Amino acid sequence: MPVLRKLLCSSHSFVVTFPEVKPLTSYTCKLTDAQATALKDLLQDRSYKFREVPYARFAGEKDKLNVVFYESGKLVLQGKGTQEFIEFVLEPEILKEAKLGYEEVLNPELLAPRLGVDESGKGDFFGPLCVAGVYVNELVVKAWKDVGIRDSKNISSDKKIKELAELIKDTPGCVHSVVPIGNEAYNRLYQKMRSVNTLLAWGHARVIENLMGQRHRMNPAPVRAISDQFASSKDTVAKALMSMGREIELVQKHRAEEDLAVAAASILARHEFVTRMDALGKQFGMELPRGASAAVDAAAKEFIAKHGVENLPKVAKMHFRTALRAQGLPEPPKTEWRKRGEKSASSDSASG
């Protein structure tokens, strides 16, 4: 029977029908030499009947399962026992991790049409704040199975970020939107909103609205939008949603970048940030370091010496304490803040 799930949003409730997922009867993956050796030993210990198969290093069968490991390093499982073998043997004892090809059987929502939203530049004194959103469906998810799309914070190479960003944009069926908030606009918005989270919520809501305006390109329509929970209250983003954004479920959760759609959005946001940082560096003829550090403090002072303090808002987020230090101005006392379950810390923002 199909699985019926009721989704709720601020003003609507609706039912989404997920198709029944049949158990796996075949599966293929790559094994290292060490994993292959461990698997062969395990099959011997569990009394699998071994046989000769062309181009195979070993092959065994038992009950409703055939296991063949080829010289190429490819493992092939076939038979009605495939799903059970993956769940209770291959993943926990050999692979030591869950693979997408099996996760989607356990959780069909991994293939559900959805939006992912993420940002880059929030913690960087220099450069803009960039928010990006990505729509994925089953075809897109499967197209990205082995291409390395993951949270951009785990990708250190700008070249790799660029390659993945181009791949994401070129994937058939994928719809995307990027909202860059340049420094002058960022500083104006911050003066008005007086909160990074409120500003960020506006950016997320704007991206979701932009994507929903392209629903005619999405097949099927998205059932939810997923983003990181960056504010203590989920209402921060929910209240910022615009008219079309209120038509789908908003899911905010910690470590949202584990979702493929959010990871893809993080890559697009990071690529936009890096591109604009490079352009700013060329425009003002100096390197603008990322993050917030002693090197950033030094660069801020150098920038003022070269271009004057009046131009600093064109390249920097002026509520950071770095802006005060660079001008030789006194810093206000740091306000302690605490996340649930975490030790207290303090922000580099002069307002925080």
C-alpha cells in the first residue's frame, strides 16, 4: 500500500502519497581490498557455498542470496535476501556506513521533491552574505549519487566548489536561486533590523520565494523547504516567509547540511561568496582574508590606510568588532550567549 503522510504548514495541511518501495533484490558497490578480505572471511564463517565465476575473486551463495566480488573491485548482491544482508551484514560489519542506494529504500523521503536553503559569509568580516536555494527531485538526487556533493564547509578547495557549483546548475531538473547581499546593502539592512538572524531569515525567505516563483519548472512540485535552524526560535524564519513561501512546509533543523538539497545550496552560496570576494580584492587591489581573525584585523587596518574609513562599508560588515578595532575605537563589553546544551561563548559582532 502507498504510504500517506500529512504535512502541516502555517495555513495549510495536505496529504502527500509516497509510492510503495519494494525490497531490494540486487545491489552493487565498490569494496577496498581490506573490505573484500573481511567479507570473504565472513562468508566462510557463515557457511556460504563458494563457486567459480569468471573474472570474480570469489563468489558465494546461501539461502536466497548470491554474493560475487569481481577482480575490478565491484561487489554484486542478488536475490531476495539482498536487503536483509545489506542491513544486518554488509553495512554494519563491512562498509561501516549507510550508502544512499540503501538509505532510499529505508527512507523514501530522500527522493522527495524539496527545496534546500543555506548561506555563506555570515561569519566573515569581509565580503557579502550569500543565500542560495536548490530544488531537487528523484532524478536529481540519483544524478548526484556519487559526485561528492556535501556541506561546503567540508570542501576546502575553491576549485572543487566551482566545479560542483557548475555541475549543480547544469543538472537537468534542478532549479536554483542565489541571493547575494552586498556589503553596502547588508549594512543598511543590519542598521534597520539590528539582528543577523533577522537579516538571515529575510534572505532565506527571499530565496524560498524566488524558487516558488519557478514552480512551473519543478516536476513534481516541492513538498517542503529545509534549512538549518540558526535562530533559537523557528518563528524567526517562519515569520519572514512571503506569500508563496507559506504554501509549503518549512523544516528547520540542526545539521541540515546533511540533506543533499541543503548541501547543494551551501555549495552555490559558497561559490557566490568566493567569486564576489575575489572581485572585491581586485577592485581594491589587496587581499581580503576570510573569516574573523588577527589576519583579518590587520587587513582591515591596511584597507583603511589605503582607501579611507569611508570605503570600509563597501567591503566589510560594520557591526563586527573588527570594524571598531580597525578604527581604533573602543569595543563595547562582550555579551555572553548560550546555545541550548552548550557552554557560553561570545560573538565577534559588536552588537552581540
